Amino acid sequence: MITILKKGISEEQSREASNQVREVVEGILQGITDHGDTHVREMSAKLDNWSPPSFRLSDDEIQACIDSLSESTLHDIKFAQEQVKNFARIQLDSMKNVEVETRPGVVLGHKHIPMNSVGCYIPGGKYPLVASAHMSVATAKVAGVKRVIACAPPFNGKPMPAIVATMALAGADEIYCFGGVQAVGAMAIGTETIAPVDMIVGPGNAYVAEAKRQLFGRVGIDLLAGPTETLIIADDIGCDPEMAATDLLGQAEHGVNSPAILLTNSEVFAKETVIEVERQLETLETAKIAGQAWRDYGQVILCDTYEEMLQVADDLAFEHVQVMTKDPEYFLNNMTNFGALFLGPETNVSYGDKVIGTNHTLPTNKAARYTGGLWVGKFIKTCTYQRVSKEATVEIGEYCSRLCDLEGFAGHKAQADLRVKRYGSN
């Protein structure tokens, strides 16, 4: 039996919040479409109190950010970036061009072609998410994208040096300091000073995610990523209340609307974890955010069996799924809906967020039912081509002619008939 021991806010409350976000985003994007740089600057001044002479950073400004960091900080950034690049290169190596003769004289193939331009959004208003620059900029460059532009909001009234340095080290061709919907909109729509891109990637808050949703079609997007979701699947054999509580709050601190759910088959363990969460909130530096997220969006779900836990987990289709049970491999082998799995108590979501090498831009809001997260392949188009000999076009053309006639496509049929006539007489 599946029992919910702790519920979050209602779906109706959540929908009301989403409606408000949609209206705000529509207004900002329309303003950028109509007024370009002027509206971007107005929104930046209003929302971030930020209106520099130029949003694009000069080479000197970028170098000053790099020079302001300690050698140890730069070493850590480079270490994390290399892990991300290395795994992206491994993924790229798995993608092969194909060309094969499927019938005598019929050659079919596909090519993997990197996109020409990509805009990378790096969140940084509340927390300077340095790691997001690795995940987007570095991965795009490994994929072979020619023009990669990146932007992040100001932090404490100026460009955040660590984010800027990370963008530069990752290979960004243009670096901007502005944030939110105005940044995403400017990259996608284009302005007098910013050439538009073909695709927007990167995580963000609910407004950024909604902006990407509204812009999809005008440009490509990686996925709708945000707010952060975390599911802890645990029992009293593979985990303990301290670890479960730490990992729940470790992701709840992302934002006040970040769901964190404990899924377990032990009622005692569940109740002890809830107590431990409250204890840790007394000393956690980010307790104001994490505590509200836990109160409003946190849940505890009790099941009797692994099979029920699997059912609930797949139905939730959460972004992050951390498995700390006596048999984590069961969930690896059987789960179908998740953004990323973290198996065993030795690992955790923070590793994936910051340094281990897998990408932290992952599907949320049940999108894991139909897509995985950001990876090198998201920056590449797989495009097909075909080549047919004179002899083969007669055989294929006769089939095509009859099938076109079946569907009533006279023009299509004429294409096939012309080739059968022209090359069949040879």
C-alpha cells in the first residue's frame, strides 16, 4: 500500500503560480521583440538594478575576473571542467556517422552536424552557479558548435568573477552580464547588439523555464529545466536519517519551490528522517530557503515493497533520483523515468551538480518521461541523406509511383515516373 505521510501544496496552488509566471514572461518577450536593447536595459535595471554601458564584457574585463581568482579556485574550476569535457568527449565518440548500401544502388546515410550558434544561460542571481557554465559552454564546444555565447546575471552588483572565468575557460565566444527572461529573450530573439542564436540551453528559475517554453520553435531548447526536483529512495539498510535529511535539504536549498521527496518502505525511518530534517534546519545556513521548500513542496511517501517504490518513482519522473537502499541496482535495472540516477550512499546529487562529469541540466516537471538531460548530442543535428544509382532508381521509382497513386499524390507520382521513364530506357 502507498501512503503519503507528508504532502506539499495543492496542484491548484501550483497552477495559479504558473499562470502568473506565464503572463510576466509574455510581456517581457514581447517588449524585446518590439524594442530590442531598450527593453532589455529597462528590464535589467528594474529587476537586477543593473544597467552598464555594455552588457557584453570586454576581453580586459574577462581577464580581470580570471586574475581576481586564487590559483586554488582556478585549479578547482579547471578540474571540474575537465571531468565534464571528458565525459562529453566519451559521449561524442559514441555518435557515429553512417553510410550503408541498403539495396543494390541505394545508399543511405546520416551525418552528425553541430549547431552553428548556441546561447547558454548560467543562473547566478541567488547562487552563482559556476558549474552551469561547464555543463553548457564546455559541452557545446566539445560538440563543435562554432559560436557559443553565454550570459549570467550580476552578483552583488557586478559580474561574478568565478562564473565569468569559467565561461571563458570553457571557450565562450561572447560573454554577457545580464540575467533572467531578458537575457534568454535577447539571445533567442536578437537585438541591435546581439545576434540571435539557434538554440538556448541552461537551467534557471520558473521564469527562465517559461521563457524557454514560449521561445521554443523560434529557437531550439535543450529542455525545460527547473525548479530543481529531488527524490530520495531509501530504506533503513542502505541509508540513515542523517544522510537522508542532509540530501533532501541539500537540494531543497535551490529555491523555495524546489520539491524534495523521501520515498521509503520503513515508517520508522520516515518519521526519524522528518525529525532529523527539522533538527538540521536549525543550523543550516540556507534554512530560510530550504525550510520553506520542505514545508511547501516536501513530501514523504511510504510503500510496502520495492515494486511500489518503483511505481511511485516512475510516476513522479523526477530530475534527480538518489537511491540508497540495500539493492540500488534494482532501480537502475527497472526505472524508466528519471533525469539522473545516483546509486548508493557513497554518491549524491551534489557530485553530479558540481564536479563528477555528468551534466546537471536535467528534465523536470515529468519531462523525464520523454527526454533525458543536456548532453553533447543535444548540440548536434543528425541529418540524413540518400544517393541512388540509375539502375536502382527504376526499381525504387516503380514502388514509389504505385504508393503515391494509392495516396492520391499526383505530383509525387510524377517525380517517380519521370525517373523510371528516363533511366529505365537505358
